[in-house]
Amino acid sequence: MDRGAADDGPRMNDHPQFRMWKDRLDAEMARQEEWSARRASRERARAGWYEAWRAYKARATELYEPIPKPRWWNLPGWARWLLRLHAPGRPN
């Protein structure tokens, strides 16, 4: 049997089941490409957010000079001093 150029049978690309599976495979490959592109963009965005979070934590945990409290911050102490409750012989 000579299977040369004059092949009378149906070609593989013309078969309906082949076309169905080929279309399905092409659609699945296109979907995978879209998913990988979306996944890559999400990873880039997430990397930016994580870098911002790390920078925030680094700034938040730096040692800083505390702001001195005003003289009147100890309100109960000032009230006791003004009412002379701290003095000996006074009612407590």
C-alpha cells in the first residue's frame, strides 16, 4: 500500500471529534494564559503591599524620643496637692 500524495481518506484535521478536542484544548490554554497573567499581576500588587507593610512596621518600631508630658498631666496628684490631702495631719 502506497500512502503517497493521493490519500483518499479523511485528513486528521478535518475530523469533527479532532476539531472539538482541539478547540477545547485551545480554549483551556487561553484560559491558563489569562489566569497566569492575572496571578502575576496579583503577585506584583501583593509584593507592593507587603513592602509597604514592612516599611510601616519598621518605622513604627523605631526608637523615638518621647514627647515630654505637660506639667498638669497628673490630674489626681494636682487635686491632692491643691486640697492638701498629701500633708501630714490632714484627712485622707
